[in-house]
Amino acid sequence: MTTPAFTTVFAIWPGMTHLDFTGPHQVLSRLPNAHTIVASPAGGNVPGDGLVFADTVRIADVRSCDLICVPGGVGATQVAQDTDFTGHIRRLGLGARYITSVCTGSLILGAAGLLKGRRAACHWAWADLLALFGATHDPARVARDGNIITGGGVTAGIDFAFTVLAEIAGEDFAKTVQLGLEYAPAPPFNSGHPSTASAEIRARFESIRAKMMEQRTQEAQRAAAVMLG
């Protein structure tokens, strides 16, 4: 008997952080009998961090999926205000087995009304904005609340994808893919989280974040106002 295809939809958008998308895509496209769709608001070519992803389909043309994954990026709070896009994310999410995101993609899930009363991961720098959508921030690198599985900031998307891969295809399969991809992180610096970065590095990053915080908060507030009616 042929195993039914497992359909994953990556709902990408112009200006996203491409590793939020490409990391999980690399892993989840290895699912047995995988059918992977890359969708976007308008279809066609989608830029992200200096790369262009070609020939995406219009998300409005995607009928259903088993898993939807939404990446994040600096513009996530702007995209969260696109009610047409978030409406299709909601439509697909409500019919999916798994609702997922990476980084600030969880803010877009929140704007789609999919996280109210739920726990979700997010990039630590913007995690407080989840509360605007009725969600609770889970500081885990990979967070789960029922069928909602979310990854923290950027690189956490790879860990998130292996977590999902193991659930769907089994731990041995996921470990075999991990070996094939030689996923054995050994970063040259222990500076990937506020708890390990030095005070000087934290201050440098905070100076960057402070310049964006007011605008992003206002954008998230507008998106939440629409979502909450």
C-alpha cells in the first residue's frame, strides 16, 4: 500500500529571514513521501535577506496541507497586518495536523488568530509581543502546545524541524537524516543567547533592538487589534 503524501506548506513572504525557511525546508523535505509547497502572498519570486526564491505559488491557491510553517524576519510585524495573508494562514492552519513557525513567524500565527490561549516560542528579542495576540511565550528552543510546534530564533528552526521529523517518521529516521546532513552544531562562540553572551555584546545588540522596538510594537498592536476584533 502506498503511503499518502505528507504535504508541508511553507508560507513565506518578502523580506523574511531566509534561514527561518531554508533550515526547516532542508530537513522536512526529507520526510517519506514528502510533498512540499512554497507559497507566498502573491506567488512568483520572493526576496529574503539577499536571496530570491523563485516560482512560489499563491497561498490563496493552496487548498490544504498537513503542516504549515511560517518563517519570521524583521518585517514580521508588518506582514502580520496583511489580513489576506494571515487569513489564508488561518484557513490552512485550522485544517492542518501541525501548525508551526520559526522565530517571529509566531507573531504572524498570532495575527492569524491561531495562538490565543496557547504557548509559543519566538526570537527572545521580540517574544514579549506574543502577549498582544493572547499567547504566552515559551522560552524553550522548541515549544509545543498541542498541535502547535514552534521554534525560537532563526537557527532554532533546524532543531524544530528535526523534532517534527522524529514525530512523523520516527526517531531513527530523524537521526539518520541528521547524520546525513552532518548536523552537529559546534559554534565558534558561546554568544547565541542573552544568558551566555557577554554584557558588552548584549549592550551592542540592545542598541540595535531599541531602534526598532517602538515601530515593531506599534505594528504588532495594529495587527492584534484587527485579530481581536
